[in-house]
Amino acid sequence: MKTRLMMAAAVAVAFGAWADTETVGGYTWTYRITGDTAEIYNSSHSAVISPRPTGAVTIPSMLGGKPVTSIGDEAFFYCSGLTSVTIPNSVTSIGKGAFYGCSKLTSVTIPDSVTSIGEEAFRGCSGLTSVTIGNGVTSIGYDAFFGCSGFTSVHITDIAKWCCISFHGSYANPLYYAHNLYLNGEKITDLTIPYGITSIYDGVFYGCRGLTNLVIASSVTNIGDSAFCGCSGLTSVTIPEHVTNIGSQAFFGCSVAPKAFVMMSWFPPNGITAHDGTNGTILDFSQDQPFEMSDLQSGNNQTLIEVFNKTSI
């Protein structure tokens, strides 16, 4: 037996990782060391914390003398008694299904240190009412917030960073359920995309029904697929001169006509490529004036009906 344990340890060292446990805050944590960092980890894909938590839990920032940088896959899988969790600033990634099925979790703050949130990370957390997404997050995986039907608010502190998050599918964005985005504690209704942003990523405002007025900065050239899909509260949209691409279903579900208008102060010589979900459509405008949506239904030019995916007129 001793020989087998020594061989296992040797293999772990050879691959630069080994598992261990440590008791912190009344809980025993399972983790593994890789290089100079620690990951909360359990190879059996059961909870990494013992006993199974009830109430609030603070994830330790150090285990085995190393900073905890990762919450591993399924780390808190179906820890249904967990009501709140504090994630330390040492963590940079949250693994696949990390909090899957934690149905009593009511709120979570993702610190600025986190750059990626894995697939299904918070799937089935139906008790969640709010989430704060840190400025460091650049990628959120498929179905990360699927089933989080209790959401009422999403909180951020930097709109420019939010515009550049890669959301992998509609359920990756908590706005799908929450519908309301808060910037530094204030609900966003009138939104100006700040200058310096060149691309609004796919689905970043998906389902943001609280948004009523939108002004896009002159630096923006691309509006991604489904970027404002489901923003049914929009009453006006201002699109700048240098936008050359509007993605598929970018404004799907935005029932803004007839009061809303799209102001385009300048039109590229070759028009704007607006995708309707099948083939690209060239919007060959050359006029220098705002357009009432209802005025765009006739004429020789293609109309913005394709941009709004036939829902706004």
C-alpha cells in the first residue's frame, strides 16, 4: 500500500499537480496544487467542501500555502444549502458547473480578478436575485445562468468592459432573466456607449428591457449578433457614422415603432451591411437626416426592417 501511494505521489509530481485537504473556516477543503497556484478540486466531481455547506461560505484565498486561483468544475455541485458565497480576489476562473444546482444561493459577486466563468457555472441557481460581474470578466460559457429565473438585477461598474464580454449563447447573459442592468448602483435606462469602443459584442444587452434610449459612440464600427435582442423598452436608437456591420437579430424583439427613430448622421458610400439571420442586406442610404421607422417601409432602398428582424414596423 505504501509503495502504491508513493507511486501515485510521484506521478502527481511528474504532472505538476497533487490533491490534498485543508480545514479552513470550519470546513475541510479538497484542492490540488499546480505550480504556484491552488485549485479547489475534487476528481470525483462531488462537493469539494465537507461537511456540505449551509448558509454563508467564504472560499479561502490560500490553500496549501498557495493562492487559490480556480474554482474547479462542479466544486459546489448541488450544494442546495448554500445561501451566499464570498469569492476571494485571488480567483481568476470559475469552472464548469461550479455552482450547479445551488438553488438557495441568493446573490453572488464575481470579483474583478475573475476572467472566465465556465459553462453551466450557475445553472439551476433559481434563488439568485442579483449578480455583480467584475470588470475582469471577458468570457462567460454556455448556459452559465440557465434556469436562474429569480434574477431581477445585474450590477457592473464599467460599461465599456461589459460591451466586450464574450457571451456564449443567450443563457450565458444573466440579463436574459434579470432584464435590468445597473451601473454603479444606478439602473440604466438612457445608455450612451462610450467613445473608444469599436465593437459591441454579441448579446451583451440581450433582454435588457429597462433600456429606453440608446446612443452609440462614433468609434463603434460593429454591432454584434443579438446585441440588443429583446430590448423591448427601447424608444430611440442613435447609430453613428462609422457603423458598417449590424449583426443577425441585433435588435430582434425591439418593438419600438412608430415613435422610435434611428438617427444616422452619415452613411458610408457602400451602405451598411445588416444581417437578417440568413443573408446580408446592404442598406444603401445616402440621406443626412433622422428617419421615422414608419418612413422606411417604402422606396427603392432596403430598409431597417431587416435590422430589427421584422418586429419593429
